[in-house]
Amino acid sequence: MPTSNDGSAVSPLPSQTAGVDYRPVKPYAGRPIRIYTFQDAVNAVLDHFDAKTIGKGLKLAARAVSDVYDLFPTLHEWSYLNRRGRISTVANQDDGTVAFDLTGGVNERQLTLTGATWPSDVRDYRIVIANVEYDIESRVSSTVVTLVPGKCPTADVASGTAYNLYRVEYPLPIDFRRGSELDADDEWPEQVSPDELTESRDYCFGSPRRYAIRGATGRYGSLAVEFYPYPNTARTYDFSYTATPRPISNFTGALQYSTGTISGVSGNVVTGTGTAWTDRMIGSVIRFGTSATDLPEGELEFDAAPYAEQRIVMDVTSATELLLDAELVSPSAYSSKKYTIGDPIDIEADATWQCFLKLAVADYAGKTQRKDFPLLRQIANQLLDEAKWADVRTRGLARKDNRNADFYYPWPGLGNVNVTP
């Protein structure tokens, strides 16, 4: 029998049997991660208004979810979207010599290297010949590149000419939105604007003291880091950054792909019958059903049985074979059964899913000019505020009496509504 601090006997609680836990709890290790899809979100919006799942209503619901999804990362510094990044600089190269043929050769504006080889990513570099900087257009081979028209010598350059090649841009992660300062353990270069960095350039090399973030040359929608002075040694810079969620899209007019059936599963390899799987599906969610005719539905759908298991597609090796991120619990149960593949809503569901849905509902109400739009946007803004506090992962910081005005920024798309819980 339990005893108190002084050694006297203590009776068990009324709902507790001595020596037995009265409230068994399933270990968290067995709790699956909650992942919702584009289809789930659109269904939730349509269900809210009891709207049709075809035609204009479906299109507007999909647009509402997509618009909110694009804006959602800007509403708060969500913990889930915090990532780690790394940039590894390379030293400048001056081994060997070059010769330039302006026109009439195998390639126009051809620069040939002797005694060394061009880096595979040489398009991210610039070359200095006779103290003049030139841009590189393409890599023809390990010893031949072409220079950009208008940014190359105006006459041939004789063989045996010295040069200096340095990397100008270091691409940031494709999902980079904003980040911390760069840290290389023994140095912390100062971040400046692209204009300030341009003003300080004089083609010198050394340990970088400044850097700027600017658009990556030749890469649509991407950002890159440029240093000054240009790095002359290999060095690693670590940083943290806020990411943009994985993009969502449709599958040729449908929010999910479901053509064919699963023919078998072996380990993490899934084979299909009548499928036309493509690389577009890498990173998507595949859901396995137990019916040969009905598609597996989401957790809260009632038109058919919910999915039995879901995994992430890691690779597509052919039109009828794909690889999963992990093995299934019951792989033999899905032979000749239906499945779906859809894009995940790349947010942390526990703190933000209900907020995300209400924002999408309000956006749909605005797009359809519903009279209840003001009420729905008020509810959405209140849930947005609650989601921000749910995202504070340190218990002491999340106390209600510690709230401050920084958290009362409503969604701009919903109007300037300040809702205080």
C-alpha cells in the first residue's frame, strides 16, 4: 500500500486499484503523424457550406485553399517551417591558362582552358581576364565554356593568358523565405543590401566581410547569396531559415490521382495495374484503401471507408512502380484495391489545421460574396490568434497573461478585424 512522507499508509484513490494504473495510455510512439491533403482541405470547405463537389463551387474552394496556403507562411513565424541551411564556399581558381575565340570557331565566344578543368557549376562563376570581369554563358565541356554576348572580350585573347575564376552566387534552398545571419564559427559576415554590396565590389579575394541576398541568375523564383570579398578558401556557413511550404497543385483537373489499382506491395516498393505514375507524384501522399471499387476517403468523410494507411511517395521508378518512405503495416491487404495520391498540406496540423481550414472557409465566403463573410472572417482571425499561441513551444512563454500586441495581426485578406479572446 502507498505510504506518505512520514511512513503512514495512504489509501488508493477511489478510481484506482492498488498497483494498477487506472488510466492506461497508448505510447506516443504509436501515434501516426497527422498529414492532410489538398483534397481534404477542399472537402472541408465544401462541407462547411454543403456545396457541390463539382463545377464552379469545387473550383472556388480549391482556389480558396490554394490562396490561403500561399499566404499562410507570412502570417506568423511558424515553428514547423523553421529549417537549417548551409552554404559551402569554394576557393577561386587560377590554375592553367586560357584562350578566347570571339567568332568563327566551333562555338561563338569560346573560352578554352589549358592545364585545368572548368567546375561543373561554372555558370555560377565569373572570370577575370586582364582585370576585366566577364560572365559565363554555358559549359560546353570540361575545358570549354562560352561567354555571354556583350559581356565578353571584344577581340580574340591569345593562348597562355592568365585568368582568375571565382564563384559569384551560392544558391539558397529553393524553399527559402527569410533567414538568420550566416555563421562560420570564427566569423560572422555582415548582411547588407544588394546595392551596398555592388558599390563595394573591386574584384578582391579573401575572407568575406559582407554578403547580400539577391535573385539567382538564370533560376526563376530563386534566391542566392553573394559575398564580398569573393571567397578564396573553402568555408562552411550555417544558418536557420523560414521555409515556404511544399507547393500544391492538381492532377490534370483532379485534386488527387487514382487511376488503376494497387497490384502488390513488397517492402517499400509498390506496383500498380493500369497506373501512369510520374515524377510529379514524388513527395505526395499515397493512401491505401480496402475496397476494389471505392476510393479511400479522408478520416472524416462518410461516403466511403477511410484510408487504411498512408505514406509519402519517395520516388517513381516507372509508370507502374513507386517507392515509399517506409514499409506498410499490412502490405498484403491492398492487393487489387483502390488508392489515391494527393499533395500534402505542408503545415503542422496539431497547432494550425483548424485555423487553416477556417481561413479557407472565410476566403471561400468572400469569393462567393456570402452574407456571413464578416462573421466567418472574425472567427478565422480569432483562430489565427489561438494558433499563434499554440505554436509557442515553450510552456512558460505561452501563458495567457504574457500575450502582447505582436500576436494581434489578423489575416490581411480578411480585413482589419482585431479579435481579443
